[in-house]
Amino acid sequence: MSLSGVKRILVGSPIPTDRAQHERLSPVTGLAVFASDALSSVAYATEEILLILILAGGAALSLSVPIAVAIAALIAIVVSSYRQTILAYPKGGGSYIVTRENLGRYPSLIAGAALLVDYVLTVAVSVAAGIAAITSAIPLLYSYRVTLCVLGVGGIAVANLRGVREAGRLFAVPTYLFLAVYAVLIAAGAVQWLERGSVAPEAAHLPAPVAGLSLFLVLRAFASGCAALTGIEAVSDGVPALRPPEAPNARRVLTALGVILVGLFIGVSALVHAFGVVPVEGETVTSQLARRVFGVTPPYYAVQAVTTLILVLAANTSFADFPRLASFLARDRFIPRQFANRGDRLTFSNGIIILAVVSAALLIVFGGDTHALIPLYAVGVFVSFTLSQASMVRYWTRQRSPLWGFRAAVNGTGATATGIVAVIIATTKFTHGAWIVIVLIPCMLLLFTAIRRHYDDVAVQLSVEGAEPPRPPARHTVLLLVGDVHRGMFPAVAYAQALSPAARAVYVEVDPEATRRFEDRWGKYGHGMPLVVLRSPYRTVAGPLLDYLDHLQRQDGDQLVTIILPEFVPARWWQHLLHNQTALVIKGALLFRRGVIVTNVPYHLKA
């Protein structure tokens, strides 16, 4: 089977451009696609709070619920703020676009870099947490967690390469199953809590305190729990993917996301505290909670199954938004233009592939460990939150539309709250890995600037404004590079002689004995074309050829040299591996050579 056949099986048949409107998402499917990341954080955000508080001993765990309530209030503020953003930018208002239009280039690039980093981390954290749910229920798979993580990333990437609507259909069922199963878990747990009361943590599971309970520790626990907010921005960034009317549908999706997220997060955090659940090695907190509520029964395995699905598929939020954000940056010439191209299935395929490769590499480097990745997490997203909401304050004060004061106050509150949280996260997580992201974002900013400078320079040099008409070259030299006498050479000889009657063949000698045989055959089959033999004491083809070109161009610097490469093409793609790629080497060596044109004359072999 050919490569194109394999691609058709995995990705599907191409979709014409005029079908783009039909690939839009309904609000119900849109909630599954854009909200899965934020909703899935319910499965690990509470555990991240507990992992920090337990450092101060069992008594500190009682603070988990107040911290969860504070995070829930922050969720409400951010959701309200982004509802204003969607209202102002009904065609899509991600942090990059909003910041670019209101605060300028460099703040927008900071927002863009922060989000790109966070989308990669979202994929890594979500998939790692999903695989952790599997290994909690089936401990035998624990040693294979990295392999399972990479396979999970690959599966989601293929699903997204098939197109937005197909990805939405695939992810809608697991998302709503997750909501249903967790609603049952919280309801059943609440009933047992009311009947039996709270349970103290088991002493055997409580490690000895290693730190005193301090404000810094509480803030660090709060910062870890703020992972629950990642993914909220995806709705405002993905407005164009929803069916008309896009903005009202996006606001409905965002409101539903906020209400559901707050309810699930508070519910799980309260039950974990009520049942005395503490983090232990090899089993997640949600697994322990489900086991205490349902026992080791089918409902317990149902919780683990849907948790795994939603966590692995939560990475889809990044696969929906990373390529779209990359396309915006590419259109503005801050990253390679290839990221702005849509693939066969109307998806930004290059962005999907790069995201999959980088996140898989991150999972391999960190051993598929959620807790190792979490310290890097959420720094970028809160930086983008803050810049986006500060931009909206500028927007409302300039527009002065009805209720602009109220709307500016809402966004100002969001900017202040998320800015404070960004500082808390950066401070409390700095030595635990956040420094990597803090250093990486400025490095990406420098890279964006360098790429834009290159594109600007190319545009200036290619501009036809003020350009003088090209002068014809004073002299045209045609060289036919030959390495053997065979039937595939004949079309190249004819082409060279058609370009110039004075064309001559060039042969690089790597073996004197072979040269004598070649000269004999060339005299018989070379159609009278003169032959130049270049000696190569080190048996390389490119070096002597470049020296010969130097000699020619020193004689006449205004001449144009055309080099013709005869090349036979095997019938099967894999047969290329069985032949020397001399023509490819020559083209690479001459790519940056001024005044030289390289032309291939292919000769296609039969199967």
C-alpha cells in the first residue's frame, strides 16, 4: 500500500474548501471539544492541592476546601471576563488577537508564547493524568505508562487530523459520560457523607510533616490547584469553529463550562476532605474517592474509565487551539508560514503534528509523571489571562459603548485577579520547574522577532517597487553533470544541447580506471558533446564541481551557469533507498550559489 493510501485510511478523504461551513460545531458538541480540558482538571486539581498541604501534616488538609472555594471564585471571575471578550470579538478573541489590537506587538507576542507553551503542557499533563487513572485501576500497566502516554497523544492527533467535526463527534460521548458519572459519584458520596459523617485520614497514609504551615505553603497549594482554570480561554479562541450565531453560542458554551466546572470541582474537593482521602503512591485521589464510595465494583471501574477518557481526550482542547493560534502567528509572520496552511481535512495539520511531537517528547523526558509536569503548568495561561483582560479594559475605555464602564470593571477585576495569581504561581513554583517556562517565554519572543525580521527583509528584497528591469546575462554556460553512461542520460543530453549548442558534459573522477572506461563509452554515446573530467583525490563529487564553477565565474562574473542533472526515478518510493542520492547532494551544495541554475531531467523506470 502506498503512503497516500495509508494517509487516506488514517486521516480520510480530502474535504473541499466550500465545505468549511458544514464542519462547524453545535453548542453541544462545542462544549465537548472546547471544555474537556477545563472539566478534566477536576480529576487532578484537588490532588495537587493536597500534595502541597500534606507537607505540613494532616491538620493542614482541612484548608483544601477553602482553597477550592477561592479557586472556584476565580473561575467565576475569569468566565465573566471572557464572556465580555466574546461580546467584543465575535469572530474570535483569543489572548493573542485581543492583546495585539489593544496593547501592541510585544505584549501580544508574550501572550502568544505563553499560550503555545501552555497548550503543549496541557497535552502532556492531561494524557499523563489519564494514564495514571488507568494504572491506578490496573497496577500492572504502571511500568508501561510512558508508552501508553505516547500512544494516547498519537491517537488524539490522528483524530484531529481527520477534521474538526469528526473530532467533535468522537469527543462528545466521553465528555458527557464523564459529567454523568461524576455527577453520580458526587451525589452518592454526598448521601454517604450525610449518613455517616466525615472520616479522619488514616494515620498510616499521613507522612511526617516536613514543613510548617505558612502563608507561602498555602499560596503554593492554591497555585497548584489553579490548574483547574487551564482551558477556559479555549472557548473565546475557538469562536470561529462554532455554528452561527457564533458569539451567542460561544457565550452559552462558556457559561455552561463555568457552572459545571465549579460544581464538579467543589463537589470532589468537599468529598475528598469528608472521606479523609490523602495522596498515596500509585493511586490517584479520585480513584481512592470512587473506591470508598462504590467499593471495587463496576461503578468504580466506570469512574476510572471515564476519567481516563476525559483526561486523555482533554488534550483535544490544545489540539483545537494550538494550531489555530499558530495560524494567527504565522499570518502575522512571527512563525513559519506553513502553520497557516490548512490540510486535506480543513485542519491546520502542521500545527497538530508539531504539537503531538513536542508533547510526546515532553512526556518521555518527564517519564509520564503528572506531578513532575504540574510545576511547569498554568504559568503561561495566567500570563495570557492577565494580558487579555488588561487589553479588554483598554478596548472598552476606547470604544465607550453602552455599559462600557461596567464592562471595563468586569475585565479589570479579571485582570487584577489573574495577575495576582500569575505572580503567586511564578513565585511559589519557581524553584520547582516554573523557571523553565519563565525563561522559555522570552526566548520564544526573541525567536518570533527574528522570524518576523527575516520575512520583512525577504519582502523588501522581493518587492517590485523601484526594481530595475533585469539585464540578460552576458554569457550562458550549460553543463551536463554525468556519472555514468546509461539510457536515462539521453533525454538530458538532448535537453542540454537544446539550451545551448556549446553545452559540455562534466564528469568527476573518483577512480582513474573507471574514468578510462567512461571516456570510451562517452565517445560512442555522448552525441558529440565535449567532456570535461574533474579530478577528485578525496573521492567527493561536490568539491571539484564547486572549484570548477569558481574558475568559470572568475573568468566572467556576469555569466549564468545552468547545471543539468540526469536522474532516473525508480518505480517504487522505497527503491530510492537502494541508490546513491548524488543529485540531492549536488542540489544542496548549489542551493545558495548565485548565478547558478540547477535543472533535473528525470527518466522514469517501469515497475
